[in-house]
Amino acid sequence: MSKFEWCLDFIIQPGIVDVLDQVNDTATNYLAEKGTKQYLVKVTKDFITTNELADKVDVKKFIIGKYKFKKGYQIL
């Protein structure tokens, strides 16, 4: 968060900038598995990025950094 964003966040209401960031982040994430490897696939309107996960995660619910992921829909 920039200094300006921090000041704005402090003046208006603590946490508002984080909420706005989450609302503006329209990316969709998918957990893909191929063989024994798992990949986190992030799809935005402009890009598709893929990252191989270092450790195997539970497909129903897992945490990576500050993000929490929960299984919602299954793509067949």
C-alpha cells in the first residue's frame, strides 16, 4: 500500500482500501492437477498465469500466503 493509500485508509476508515482492492480484483483462480503436480491457475481479463505449487494442498480448502481458497465449483 502506498503512503497516499495508507493516509486515505486511515482518514476514511481503516481497512477500506483493502476491501476496494478485493472488489476490483476480478481474477478467478483454479487448482489444476496433472499427475502428481498441482498448479494454481489465475485467469484475468488480460492474462492467464500458472504457478506450480511447492507442496501438495487439500483440494477442498487451502491457504497460500494471505489468500484462502475454498472449493466452489468443479470443472469437468
